[in-house]
Amino acid sequence: MNIVVLDGYTLNPGDLSWQGLEKYGNLKVYDRTPKELILERSKDAEIIYTNKTPLEEADIQQLPKLEFIGVLATGYDVVDVEYASREKIVVTNVPTYGTNSVAQMVFALLLEMCSHVQKHSTLVREQDAWSQSKDCCFSIYPLMELDGKSMGIFGFGRIGRKTAQIAKAFGMKVLAYDPHGIRNPSPDYHYVGLDELFAESDVISLHAPLTPETEGIICQANLNKMKKSAILINTARGKLVVERDLAEALNSGKIAGACLDVLSEEPPPPENPLLHAKNCIITPHISWATKEARSRLMNFAADNLKAFLDGNPTNVVN
């Protein structure tokens, strides 16, 4: 059994072990695979794992031995799932590994926007601003308290619900909307329509998958519904946001700020308008990447392969 990992570095930059997959066959791990090398590296593989390396119809149809594609992530849009289904190739993902880490990152981003911890630390340590201050304390960025504010959550699945729990601990009112409807509603949260979510939220956090219905949901029309004091957080998918519209809203003061861990193209081209927008915090798609979450992902990926080999595949997306 030949197993190929096309882009293993993101999951395992050296602090984890591939032993969970090695026991199932001849394993070859590549840190990264450019498109022109996909076929050469995969030609003898029955099993392929990919994180962000695309496997399109043109690739899959030239891999006659291929039986299983394991996506080392939750989102699986990098694989032509429809074509894989027609060829009876099983495609799996790992849906639950990063819930806690992503929800934690939502508040890391939000607290930085509210308290400007790093900016003030830089002033103190690198610019000697506190030592030169005439007062016992100072702040040059506006500070915001979360207690009593409304947290709007777009997409109320596992991560959305975990985010809601943390928001409640901060004393926030949770407004929840899910494009596919709310399952198992709780009296702890307020379930609202989309227009109310945009209009009433002090913070909006995106947690929906990328679908034709959700793509570009953060657009000029919906940004215009938001409070001028509102903050947008996106740890889900970059293409939920029309980036030029968001940049314009930030630069013109239509909303107060944005915290983004994902962009529509990654790595982003230098001309992406959000890279230079006002009041915009951007991190390089790291909300999922705690060691604990990556370790869970590695274990689940091996479990998916074992289940497939045992004839009872799990986490199948096709």
C-alpha cells in the first residue's frame, strides 16, 4: 500500500510523528508539492493525503491506482469530490479537531482589537513611551469592554457554539444565525434573522462553510447594515468576504475594525486591499494550528484510513 502526503509541513513542521500512517503502508511525505509534480509523486499511490494541494479532475483521472483521498483539514474544496465520487474514490476530511483552537483564536483576535495589548507593549518596550510618560498610565488607542456587548455568530455549528460559550463567559449577549437553520436551540442564545444579525451585533464572527449561499456574504450591502462601532472576525473561509468591499468599509469608517485569519487567496498577493486597510488585524491562517489541534488532526487522519481499510469508512464527504 503506497501512501503519499503531498503537503505535510503545515500539519507537521517537525514536532509530530507520522507513525500513525506509516503502519498502514509505504509512506512518503512531501513538505510541499507544486502542481507540476503532483502526478509524478502520486502515480503509484493508492492513498493520497492533501491539506491545500488541489486534486482536480485532470489529476485524479491520471492516477488509476488511487482509492482514497484524505483531506488533512475540515474544508475539502481542494478536491474535485464530484469526479472522485464517479470514480468510486473515497474522500474523507477531519471535521472536529480544531473547534477549541479556532474559538480561542476568535477571542485572541478580538481582545487584541479591544485592548491593543501588543501595540501598547511595543510602545513600552521599544519606544520607551511609559518611561517618558508624565502619568502613571497611558493609552493612545481606544479601549473597549466586551461585557454587555452583542456577539453575532454567522454559522452556528460546533465552532460557532463554542464561540458562543466563550462570549457568554465574557458577559456578552449572543445573537446566532445559521444559513442552514439552527439545530437544538438553547435558551441561552438569541436566534435572529440575517438582517438583525448585521444590524444589532457589536461583533460579528463568521463560522459558516463556504457554499454558493455564503460566498461573499460580507459585501457592501451587508456591511452598510452594520454599526459603525462594529468589529468583524473571520476565522472560517476567506471567500465569505468581498475583500474590496470590506477594505472600503474599514477605510471609510463604515465599521470600526476587522480581524481576519483567512483571506480569499493564501498566501495573499501584495495587492490584496485588506493588507493596507485601516484597523485590520490579519494573521496567516493559524487559528487551527495549535500543537494540540494538529495532534488531534493527525490521529483522526490515521483513524480515517484505518476505517477505510477495515471496510467501514468514516468522515466521508462523498
